[in-house]
Amino acid sequence: MILTTSTLLALVSFAISDVQAQAYTATYSYDPNNPNSLPQTSEQGQEGTNRCGTGSSPTSMCQNVFINSITDWCIWAPPYSDGHNATIGETERGEVAYCLKDGYGTRLIPDGTILGAHWVQTPDYVQVTGIGDFTKIGVPKGDSGGELDPHGADGNGNPIGGLVFGNSYGQMMQYHEWTNFMSDTEFCIRACKPGARAAQLCQHIYDVMGCGWNMPGNYDQGYFDSCLGDTGEPMGVYGGSTFYQGSAQTPPAHAAPPSSSCIRVASLTSFSPVPSTVSVSSSATVVTSGAQQFTYLISTAFISSSTSSTASVITPTTTTTSANSGAIPKAVAFGHSWAAPTLTILIGVLIGTVIAL
């Protein structure tokens, strides 16, 4: 039988739509006060577990990822590694969760792994992009990486039974649409708010295109920040045309969408970018921006020095703070203005210094 060009295109389109239709729709609620309310497993053939408790362990097989803020997120990585046979492509069906924060029953990302991380919250998704040394969490050196998503070829997900939760839009919710690219040096993860565009904005069919093409954003090394951003263009969609992986010509990545209100943190294990000599008291507040609400932690720091002063640091999170070691950041943000008249922080009450963020 001779297949015409139009017939071939139709078959390709059908195959792609069939893969897209393999959506993971099982719904679960995560209760921080009762994490064992989740099932032991959520899919047949699952290598790990969703009932993870709260105790972190370097051998945990937990397959729940959380993405809440710049200092509270997780990524997927191999459950084992001898440095050779544990590439993302080889272990995608059984990846386990590595998290920044204790308390989820997962493995923890070791200090020094993340070299740059950049959080963006948009009206439709949350996203973290950055670089690091992911050989520290089992990705073999030289692995160019692969993609994890809730679909897979059979609809059970890569990893099978992997669940993603987050509280950035208010209460803790399950994200049914998400995508995470991992290599030995780069990562990106996006979780899409439930809605009509979720599947399109967390598209999973461009698995060889990598982070920069699928999730344009900030991949700079050397600092960690949290921003509000506009929703970007869906990956692969250019006006009325859709690019399919493997086509003769590959279009460039979309430009990274605008972001603003960026706040830096000194480290990913400290919510307050202030020195250890500072005592910190905190309170939570909700800031409204248009139709959205964002929860911020307002930390007031009392600095011990020859000149008494106070400072308030605004950090987007909903948890408590600790005053770990680190330098007070300068009022500078790469590519963003700190002069937006949205919030004013009074620093140095006795000397009358005012910094407008």
C-alpha cells in the first residue's frame, strides 16, 4: 500500500492525539496533618509509594513531589545510581522525589546541589528553573536528561504513580498537569493550575527539546529568587500553527514572559536573607494583585550593631522562618526594578532609610 503525504500526516496526528489522551486523572487530597491518608500506591506497577509519612530518608521511595515556593519544592531523580545505568531515560518509570524541605517523607536535596534557582508564579502555573550538580542526587555525569510527566505511554505517568501537590494558589491541591526536565546540570519543573489550558501549558510531547525550549526563563547561576510573572505561550504553539517534535524544521523557543516583584533569598534552606546575628519575628499576610492573592511572610529583623535598626523582609511563603547565616542582599535585582510602588519597606527606623520595592 502506498501512503500519501496527507495520509502520513493524519496518522502522525492521530498518534500524537492518542498519546495526549493518556492523561493521569486519579485525584487525591494531601493532608499535611495526615500524610498517610494517601494510598500506598496509586497505580499498578508503581515502584515506590505515595504513603510517605513525614520522615525524610536517603533511601526513601516516596513518589510525591511538592512545589510551593522558592524554598519549598521538589524534583524527580533516579532511585539508584552506580554512575552508569541510571540515566533519566532509563529510570523514568521509577523516579523518586528529592525535596528541599524536610517533612514530606522524601529524600532531601543535599546542600550545594542547587547552584541557581528561580521561582515564577503566574495566573496559570508555577515554575522553577535553574542549574546545579545533579550527580549529587543520582543523575549520572554526562546525562543530557529527559522529561517526567503524569502521562507516559500508558497514562500511568513517568514515574508510574507519581503525584504532584502544591499550595501556591491557596489551599493544598493536586496538580494533574505538570512537567519536569532533568539533566546532570539543569532542571526545570512546571505545575499547571487546573483549568482549560492546563494540558496545553504543561504539554509533555516535546521530551527531547529540553528546559530552555519548553520552559523559557531564568537559568542564571549564583542566586535564588521568587517572582510573579505573566503566563507564557504554550510550548510548540506559534499562532495558529503547532510544531511537532521530529519535524524537518524546529522553531526557536518562545521568549521568556515578563516577570516582576522579584525577591531574592540568601539560600534555599533559609526563608530570611539576613545574618545569624539577627533575631526575627514573623507574621503572614495576604497581598492582592489584580484578581489574584499571594501569601507573603513578613519577617521583621532586629539587627544587633552599634546603630540600632530594623528591617522587614518580604518572602513569598506560608510557613515559618528561621534566621540562618547569610548576608543582607543589596536592593538590586537582575533584570527587574525594585522601584515598583507596590510595597514600601521601612528599613532603619532610627536613621529613616526607606527602600521602595
